[in-house]
Amino acid sequence: MPMSSAPGRDRTIGGVAIVAVLALVMAVVWASGRSTASPRVVEGLAMPNASGTAISLHAEEGDGGEGYIIAGARWSGTDGLWHDGATSPTCVGTDTSRAVAVQIGVIDVRDDEAGDSTQAVWLRCLE
């Protein structure tokens, strides 16, 4: 007489297979929805606004400069310690007449609804 598998065991194996397939599908969907970006590094003289939440970045003093919001960006002072962005970069300060040498990592964001923009994701004070 041939051996037959128990009906309960077949259901358990089938249930485990279904759960495994669903987990794999969910992992693929999660991974495909994520994106990564490599920032380009820009260096120059940062002139802060009065609250220290935005800068104009100049290649040299007197040129037009490019504006960046730095509030929320990770940052590092000259001590090399990185901060999570909960506070504005204190090394840039709030003195609108004082330029500070910095490097910033920026990414270009393309968004059909909000429009295109360039975002500062990190800032490192060089002096």
C-alpha cells in the first residue's frame, strides 16, 4: 500500500509556502519603491540668513551666489562631529555679513507636483 501524507501536514506546508511567497513579494515591492541619490559636493563661501536656516553659497565674495535651505540637513563643524539636523548649523551662524567656507552635498529633486529643486542634504564647515 502506498504511503500518503497526512492532510494536516499538506495544509501546513502549503500555508508556509504561501506566507513565504507573500513575504518575497512584499520585499520586492518595498525595495522597488525606495530610491537612492548620491549628492554632488559643492564648495564655497556661505552667507547665512538672520535665522541661520538658509545660505547663499558664493564661489567668491561678491558673486551672485546660489541659495540653499540648510534647516534639517545633517551638518558638521570644524571639530568633525556630525549633527542630525535637528538644529541649524551653528558653525554657519546668523551673522549675515560674515562668510564661512563650507562644503555641501546637494541633490537635484524632480517632482511633477511640487516642481524641481536642489536640496542640501549635508553641510560641513571648513573654518
